[in-house]
Amino acid sequence: MRLADRRPALVLVGALALLAVAIALPFVAARQITGPGAARLVPASALAYVRLGTDRGSDADRRLAAVALRVPTVVRLRDRLVAALAPSGGLDLRRDVRPWLGDEVAVALVDLGGGRFASAVLAAVASRPKAEALLQRVGAARAGVRYRGVVLRRYGSGAAAFVDDFLVAGPEPAVRAVIDTSLDEQRSLAQNPAFSAALDGQDGASLQAYASPRGVRGYGRAQKGITGTLAGLLDGPGLRAAGASATVDGSRLRVTARKAGVRAATFAPRLLRKVPGDAVAYVGSASAQPLVALLAGLVGPGTLERLRAALPTAAGLNLDRDVLGPLRGEAAFWVSPGAEAPVLSLAARTTDPGHTQEALARLQAPLAARLGTAPGSPSFEPAAIAGTQAFTLAATPAFAPTYAVTGNTLVASTAPAGLEAFATARRRLPGAASFRAAVPTLPSQAESVGFIDPRQLLALAQQSGLGDGPLSSEARDDLRRVRAAGAVIQRERNDTTAELIFDIP
């Protein structure tokens, strides 16, 4: 994706308005959003759009600001933007931004054509003279020009203009596109049916976000690791648009998201009832394939492709037909504390237990050879675990792959303790206080369910010597602020909706 302006700093006015979006929050209260607002000025072809209400009159939605400011990244973003705008100091948000800021701000990724995109920032203006005064005091504008009757003020490589009671800023082509839309030169985002479908039922939220299919796929291709994997999960055949909104209830940040035009198979989360209560992370889905794809993506790009290429020669198996094919029922993946290292476990329904048992038996020798560190390394050995016939490979004290097929369920883990806890644990995850805080309502049918206790998960990684993996220090700081997070994804007619809750004390 190619942006029109690659310079590290936004133009002055754009950064000022972005500052209001990305957090005039300490100084304003979010309001409930109704009507099209800034979306009526944004071209319908925009790849992404975020809108925040900034009316001081809503005490209830002020909590969104309070919770957001508990996340270190939000505070750092605010401070960095202030420093970028005024390196020598002297810029005060309450004094310089609040007096002219109206009741909403938005950022849109505008399609400029030819594969080029640029960010346009739109801030409602309550007092134009005060906004003008700030521009004159802080910015070194070049001489303005007129475009279709609107004065364009040029700042460095960008521009700013007052359009229909909004201050619009960004690279000049993006500002011109907003002006064109305001004059009905092109259809607006508010008139785009996909935009309306993505945010259907979310009018009362203080924060709204939207992404077109091109925005979802372009972002996913541009990112790597966890971020790219999660962006990829938003995609799907028939995707019309993705939308999300955010509200706050006490210490809980509640995000409602919708994938318009996409739906998947559902399942009754029964395996969840057997997940041990000390699990610090859990994901459940209607089959094992999405979990395998997610885990492979986290391990590294191309993991599944390498497995597909290696299995026919190593074990005479086809990954999709022989291993993943029968795993078409409910699946659950979780992480629990272990004596030597975190224990990763998977339980999955199989439509053909005999075939699954045979395929895993054929995988034993090549897997043992791959994990062995010296001649005479151990092989998979039968073991009785909680009255079930299992097989385990004592590769290292911290890693002993173990599996069993019991009834119509495959249970596999990185340690025998994973199977033992699945069968005999007294406490189960649905009864854990942290799980109930993050998933207060568990539906009878869902497309997927997720839960994570970030603090305990990070502590496990540190205690076991696994380090921080791909996480930056800033990401770890953010995660430590979250006591628990949960997600329930469900089908709603022809769409997929997700309810995400972050408990941030």
C-alpha cells in the first residue's frame, strides 16, 4: 500500500486534529454518536475510518477516556504527538485544542487512485476564530490557494481547509477529495451500503471504526506475526466490510465488531467445560482447522505449507485429508501453568476416531526423529493417563508431547499433565472469576470463543525462560494493564458479530 506522504510527521493541523482523536480524551468526554457526521464528507471508497464523539456533556461516556488512559500506549501516543507538534514545548491541549474542538473528530484513509492512499483528519469546529488563531500562532503556513471556492492552507507537504464546519487536514490530494465529496462530486462513505451494514446497530457507541475489504486485506498483507494473523482473521469470502464500536461499563471496555457478509459454522462450547480452571488462555472454534491455521501463523509464515510438503514423504500422510480432515467438530486450545514450562493443550472432536488414531501412530516415528537430539533418543511410549490409553514422548523435561484419542475426542498436549488436568481437574475455566469477568454471557451456539489472562500469561513466559517472544516492551506494558480479555463471536443472519471485553482495573 503506497501512501501519498511518507514523511514521519503529519502536517501541523492534521496532527492537532489527530491528537484530538487519539486522545483529547483526558480533556473531553466522549458522546454517543448518532447520524452520519464526518462520514458524509469522506469519499465512499475510503479504506478505513475512525470516528470519536468529543462532546463534554456525557458523563457516562467519559469513562471511555478514563479507561483508555490506563493503557500506556495511549498515553505515549498523546505525549509523542504533543512533542512532534511543539518540540520546544508550549502546546497545551486544554488551552489550545479544547476551546475550538466541536463534538466529533474522525480519521479516514482516502483512496487517491493509482494505488495511493492518504490519511485525512476531520475535526468538528465549535469556534472557527479560535481554530484560526491557533493555526496562525503555531504553524508556518505558506500562501493559501482556492480550490472549488474553498481556501486551502498549505503546511509543509500537507494542507488544511475548513469544510462544512469541519477542519480537514492531511496531504493535499486527500483534502481535495473531501472537498469534492462535500460538493457531491462523488458519493460519500455515509451513502455506502457496506459502511451502514458494518456499523448496523452501533449508533449509540462513543467510538466507531470501519474498514473496507481492501483495507482489511491491504493491512493484513502489510503486517507480520500476530498483528498480521489477527488482521487476516477479519477477512473471509463475501466480506463486504468490517466495523467496530467501543463503550465502557465500569472497568470493562466493550468492543462490538461486525464482519458484514461473512459467516462461519457454529458450535456448542461443550469442551470448554473440561478446560482446567487454571488456564490463562483459551480459544474455542467449530473445528480444529482455524486453530491450527492461527497457531501456525504465530509460529511463522509458511508453517502449514512446509508441513503439507513434508508429510507425504515423512509419514505417507496428507495433512488436509488424513490429519485435519476428520477434525471437523468442536475444538479447544488452551495454555496452563506447568512444572517446567507452560503447557499447551488441544482437544478436538474427530468424525473418524480410528482414522485419527492411525494417522497419529504413523506420525510418531518422524516426529520423534525430528525432536530427538542424539542417537538413541526416546520414542513415543504408551502410558495410562486418567484411565485412558495415551502415548508420550519424553523429549526434554519441559517438553513431552502426549496425545490420546478417547471416544470421539483427540486430546494432545506438550506434557502428560495437560491430559491429566483435562480429565480430572476439579476447577474448570467457566467457573473462574477472571473468565466470568471477560465472558459474562456464554451463548449456547457460537462461531468462536476466546479468553486470555495477559498478566499470568506473561508471567509464565518469563518464569519458564521463554522471554517475551515477538512482543515489544510497549506491548507488554499494555497487556499488563489488562486483567482479563474475552471474545464471543456469533452468527447474525448473514453476518458475523463479535463481542470483546477487556477488564482494565
